[in-house]
Amino acid sequence: MVAPPGGIISGTRGTAILVDKLTDPLLTPKEVARHLRIPESTVYYWLGVAASLRLSQYPDAAPVIIDPRFGWGAPVVEATKVPVDAVVDLWSAGERLEDVAYEYGLSREQVEAICRVAVARAA
């Protein structure tokens, strides 16, 4: 992988997310996303600026995003803004999937999908 102009300045817990320190004011956020080979469907824009990034390792049943406005930039469930770590921690502590889902306003399927990704990443 080739480093983008300006270099890599940040990464997130094993997720290959590049944050580019671009100084060229002529590049639009969409051009930056294309240059970094980030699929357009994973980047959400607000007022022309990339506001959040959908993490592709989580299934469509439980979309997870990174958005600095929620969870201080940690991965959160898109619909409820619940931190992924909170969901996984409660399940890891021995709570049933149904109880975790009820606690955070998620469906059982969403909790299961999130926990499956966590288990796969831990392996």
C-alpha cells in the first residue's frame, strides 16, 4: 500500500483507516476518498466534509461507524450511537444476547453480528 500525500497520521485498533493530512485546498472530500481507495458508500459527508466512516467488517444488519461526534471517534452502532465496546463488554460479562439487545435498544440479530465480529477479531 502506498502512503497518501501528507502521510498516515492515524489508525484505529487494527482497522486499516487512513487519515490524510492534505494541504491542497483544491481537492474535494470525494476526490480524497477516491485517492485513498475508500469505497464511496462507506464515507458520509456533511456540508461537503467527510463526517463519518462506515466500517466494512461489520455486516449491513448492524452498521457500525466511526464519527468524531459520537463516542469520541470510537466505533458506534450507527442507529443508536451505542459504543461497540459497550455491547461486546456486556455480552462478554455473561449477559444473554436478548438482554444486551434490550439494554441498548438493538435487535438480537444486531448484537449477535457485532459480537461475531469481535470474536473473529480476537482470534
